[in-house]
Amino acid sequence: MNLPSPQQDPRGFLRALFDAAVAQAVPGDATAAFLPSPPKGRTLVLGAGKAGGSMAAAVAALWPAQAPLSGLVVTRYDYVPPAYKAHPGRIEVVEAAHPVPDEAGRRAAQRIAALTQGLTKDDLVLCLMSGGASSLLAMPAEGITLEEKQAINKALLKSGAAIDEMNCVRKHLSAIKGGRLAARCAPAKVVTLLISDVPGDAPEVIGSGPTVPDSTTCDDALRILQRYEIEIPAAARAGLESGAFETPKPGDPVFAGHEVHMIATPKQSLEAAAALARTAGIGVHVLSDEMEGESREVGKVHAAMARYVARHGQPFEKPCVILSGGETTVTVKSKGGRGGRATEFLLGCAIALQGEEGVHVLAGDTDGIDGVEDNAGAIVTPSTLARARAQGLKAQDYLDRNDAYNFFKPLGDLVVPGPTFTNVNDFRALLIA
């Protein structure tokens, strides 16, 4: 590709790095390396996640034409690749809501559960899982209503809980996640293909692990709910306290002979962006693909590092690019604010940078959606705060009310790629020229 100059077009340069990271994570022909041979019986494809549509399209295109193939995958609204939507393959793809589950997600989960009936040991289940499945597979545990599950989900999203904590609760209040889908598939063999959106790439955390063993417990879920002061209905509490909602654990015979393959990870996307940046002849430094913490605070830490490089040439020589990934969190303290992890990170970063010369920052969610907005993220430049003041925008006020989207929008600094049909979580790139 024609890479924009980091000196002459820093915005274009950073956007190219983001696009390279996303492209690395979109499933395609490379999926073939992870597909098993067709079984003696039939092959059933089940799945969920923001990358579910593109994963289904890849499998449908790669599976032998003469081999039986059917199934159902649920993805986020507008996340079915246009070509597959126009000409559907043998795998049905439906849409539902994210990040808060809806009735369409519940119907999809019920249909997926029903499709597992009658499977035999000669059959194969291909499970396609990516980030977002926790919301898209909405099948509440017995005695819990969808409305109650929605309320718990909203509270978790606003609490500042880490993704593994949220998914621990979600698994134990579900009738299909936390290994339970695998149990429904017995005695068929299950091969799970994953696109990771979580720090550490733990299969049991990705999409709340419907087809893999769960090492967390009902007691863990109760402690998390207590830690974040989240109220739950009596039926949910009774199921957790009694252990009735416990999930299948490692070593359970239900998982015998199953396979799990990671087909795309945050690390791979960061490496793709790094490789592209190096073609510009500047140094590249990948901090981590597992960064967590409060978004605004992580932004301040990144800003402090960028300032030190800009002023002292340490710990990295400039010009350089600093990359990081992971999944930060936002503790929502104000109603009515708009934005997500990426823009909150950037606003905290911009305030800490105070217009530092030569520092440009892009942060975005690789699924193309920051929170529930239409942007993936935004860009901070040395002129961000000055341009904001000229429009009467007080950065700290917007940060205080969790309203970063409405700070960056009038500046024209939002990054809006549209649906990317994948998800390997947060991407952050700092250019110090």
C-alpha cells in the first residue's frame, strides 16, 4: 500500500496503521489452515460474535462443496459482510444487539441450542466465536428473564469491571455460555475457532466461552457482583449461592477430543501495524497487547511516555511509533455522556499531553465501534486542545461527564471506518516525530 508520510501526513499515517491492524484480523483464506476434514456424518456450524458473519463467510467459501454443511451464526446488527448478505452461503447468519442483549439475540440462542439436538459421534460441530458473543447469545439461566439479564449487563458495562469479570458473571447467569453449548453438542466432536478480543487470549473469556471449560465459579461471580455493588434478582442470587448455575470445569468428559484454535489475536494485529510502520524507516515499539485499567488513566500513562520521548529521546529515540492493545474500561459516572473506551483514553491523553509538539495519537476499537457510537475512535494532535478552546469546548468538563464523543466530533477528529467485520479489541498508536 502507499503509506502516507509520518512527517507530512501524520493523521493519514496513523490511520493506515489502524487499517493494517484491522485487515490482519479479518478472517479469509487463512482460515483454511484451521479447518478439520469433513466428518463421516454432518457438519454443523454454530457461532456468535462481531466477527461471526465474516467467519461464517470464510468457512462457507472454504468448505468442500460436496461435503454437507449447515448452521446458524449470530452477529451484531449491520455486521454481515455485504457480499455474503447479497449471496448467502450454506451457513445462516442473523443479527442481534450488542452490547446489551435483545429479543433477537435470545431467539438466535434458542435456535442454536435447538440445532444441537440429535447430534451423533459421527458429526462435527464447528463453533465460530469472537468478541461480542456474550451479548449476542442471550439465553438466560432458568428463572432469569431477558429484561433482568439486560439490567445486569448494563450495570456491568457502567461499573468499570474488567472483561474477564463481566464474562464470569455472564457465564454463570447463562444457559448456553461457559461450556454449556459444548455439553449440548455431545457426543459430536466440537472444533472451536476463535478471534480473540481479550487480554491474554484466554478461550474461556472470549465470548464467555460457550464451548470451552470454565475455571471460574459461582462464588467468583458473587464476589464480582458484590465488588461493583450490582444488585441481582432473587432467582439469580439463589442459583449462584446454591451452585445450581455452576459451569462445566476443565477435565469434564464433555470436552474430550475437542479442539480449540486461535485464528486471529490482538498481538498479530499489532505486529501487522508495526511491520507497516517500519517501512517508513522509523522505530516501532510495541508495549503490550494486554493493557487494562481505567481508560483515562491509561491515557495519562501513554501521554507521560510520549512526552518523555519527545523531550528527551528516552526510552526510545524519535521519530518513533509506540503501539499498544488490550481492553481498558470506563466507569460511567454521568448520565447522558457519549463515548467509549477509545475516546475516553484519548481525552485523558490529550489533557495530559497539553499540546506537546510532534505527538499525534490514534486510538480505536478494531470492531469499528467505540462503545455504542458510530466511530471506532479518534485522533489527538498537538492542536487538539487549542482548537477545542476556540470552539468553547472545555476538555476536562467533557471527561468529567464521560462525553468524549461530543468533544472530538465538532473538531472533526473522529475515526469512522464503519463495520470492520472483526474484533481484536483496542488499538492505540502514538507517533512521536
